[in-house]
Amino acid sequence: MTSRDGERTAMEEERMNETIRQTLAASRRPPEPPLDAMWLQIEERVFGNAKPRFVLHTRTPRWFIPTLAAAAALVCGVGLGWYAAPRTVVTQVVASPAAATPATQQIASADATPSNTENSNTENSKSVASPMPSRATARIQNAHLVATSDSRDLAAARLASQFNDAGGGSEMSRYLAQTTVLLASLPSDRAAAESDTAVATRAGELLTQTHLLLDSKAGSDPTLHRLLEDLELVLAQVARLRGQRNGTDLQLIHQTLTAHDVLPRVHDATIEASTTD
Amino acid sequence: MSEAHLIARVLEGDRLAGRELYDAHASRVYRLAYRMTCDENMARECTQDTFVRAFSRLNGFRQEAAFGTWIHRIAVSVVLQALRSQRRQSARFVDMEEAREVAAGDDGHDAELASRLERAVDELPEMYRTPLIMHDLEGYTHAAIADALSIAEGTSKTRVAHARAKLRDTLTALRDQ
């Protein structure tokens, strides 16, 4: 307050205040705001240059994170399983003399000692000349593929127990993932013999698991059962690759994969199994 | 659509929701910026900066106060910062003369009155000038001013009263001449 204020009445002050207010309001009257021009600048600085007229709500769906986590865990599991799997265990395939069919003998001879290689070649050439083996024949062949080492029997027994105890859910996921990896890494026509042997060995291991799964609770589902049967056929074919393959072996495998849509079905089953884990 | 919903959509990147919020508050923010700066370009820049700052800090807006209150608080801060940093006093005086001529027309007495009062307002310390402009020219309540300037409501009243007294002195001196 200044000294002059004391001399003025409240009314006079109010009148002066109103004069001041009106004068300032007139002299500082704002122009019409350029709303659109200002918004263009704001929009560019806040939302960037792209200007979609309709906004897509890109909030991550609820199911995405758990699925992503499950997929990541699956990939890690596959990777660990692939590299940690014992490479020294060799599937020794023998034919049961009593029930052996010529086709079974072919498989047995293909996996036998090097001294039998020549025989296997001649037998192999016969089998290649024949059309793709039927599912029934392959089933008969695979029924006689047995693991002879004690450690393998124990492992198979343990695996079977796990399948039946836990409903086979997580084991099924792992099996399907490993099978996918194997089928995706099938050697090319020009691949070295070493890669054939490694893949064939792995296919033999997965074939044993396929049998166990077919006889487990998990394999009682009709869709899954049909898939396992198809995988059994493919894996049996892959298990026969031992570096001495004929050029059409891989072609037959790929035909089987394509004819039965195996890989897409394995993919679907993997997702199904991972969500039920 | 409620303001809270609009805010949520802006946070998701919905620029149309942003435009709705902007339309609801931009005019008043611009008016305040112009009243405080008397510079069209500055008012425009300050308005843009206010909304850019508000949208970029929307995550931190707790919605305890209304969005309007919050954005005017930002606007006052942006304008004061601009006035302090740019120091466009001389340019503003030129603008004041132009504004005075537009406002007063050919009336010499009114023109002189407006010019003197404008200068008196500009000479007021910022702590008095801002509450006076917000209250007497833009109609903000003392509560809103207090919130925007982070002062007590009573302090706002005192500062407006003090600013008025200064301007009355100017008016009296002009009349006495």
C-alpha cells in the first residue's frame, strides 16, 4: 500500500481498478489462436511424423507374454536337450529273426557292423526301388527296433514312467520340439556322411520315444496318435541314413513329410502341448 | 468421452484423443500466454511447448487435479521461463505501442492511458504481474493461481492487491498531469 491509498475511498479504488482492467484487456486483447497450425507442430513433436487417421490399439494382448515365455523356454529346452543329449549312446538296431520281414532285415543290416555294409547296399537299393513304404510296413519294421544296451533300457523305462505319471505333457512338448529340430535339420543331398550319421542316430533315439509315446496316455488322443504314427514312419526312414544312402532316400523322406503335412501338424501339436503344460 | 479416458488413449499413442484434449484447453492457454507476453509468436511457441511438455509428462499426471488446472500450471511455467530466457523487453514495448494504437484508435487520451498502464504492468515485478494478469485479465480464481504458481491462496490475493495499488498510482499520476 502507498500513502495515497489512505486518501481514496473503497469505491474510488474499485472504479480505478475497473478502468485499469478494461484498458489492459483492450490493449492486450489476444488474436484468434492459430489452433490448427499449432497442433501440427505439437502432433509432430509428440507423435512423430507418421499421421495415421485411425489409430490401431497396439497394446500387447494378455496371452502374448505367457506364450512368448513358454516359447522361449521351449527353445531353450530344445537347445539344451540337443546339446546335452548323450552322443555316445548308439542305437543298435537288430532284427528279430522270428518275425523279420525283408524290409526289417534291410534296416537291421543298414545299422549293423561295417562288415555288413556291402549287403546293406544291395538291400538298400532294392528298398529304394520299391515305392514309399506303407505305414503298416513301417510299423512292423519299427516294432523290431529295440535298444539292446542296459543303459538305454533304463532310460527308456524312466521315460515311459515320466510320460504316464505326468500325463506326458512336458515330455511331449520336448519330444515334439526335438523332432521339429531334427526334421528341420535334415541333411541336404550333398551333405557329408558325418551329418547323416549324426542325424540318423538322433532319429533312432526319437523313434524309441515315439514308441513310448504311442503306448502312453499322451498317445491315446486320436489326432496325436495319427501324428505319432506318421513321425514313426519318417523317423524310421531318417534312422536309415548312415552315410551310404542312395540319392532317393532323402527324397522319400521329404515326400512323406509333404504328403502327410507332418511339419505343420507337429508345429500345431507343439503349441497345443506347451499350452497344456 | 471423459478426460481420463482421453488421457489413457493419448498414452497409447492415439493422436485424435490428443487433439480432443488440445481443443478443450488450447484457446485458454494461448490467451494466457498472449496476455503475459504480448507477443503473438511467443504466445504460439509457449502454447506449443506447453502441450508438448504436458503430453510427454502425461505418464506422471496423477489426475488428482483436473487436467485443465495441471496444464495451466505448465503454461505459466513455460511462459515465465520464456520471458526470463528470451528477454524481449524492447520488442515487447514496440508491440505494446502497436497494441495500444489498435485498442485506442485515434483517441489520444486513451492511447496515452493505455501506454502508461502497459509500461506500468511491464515494470511490475514478475511475482505481482503474473497473478494480476491471470486474475484481472483472464479470470482465474485465486485458488487456480495459487495452484499454478505454487503459492498460498492468500499470497495470490495479496500480490494482486499490491499490483493494483501500483497501477492505481500510475493512473492517479496520469490524471494529475
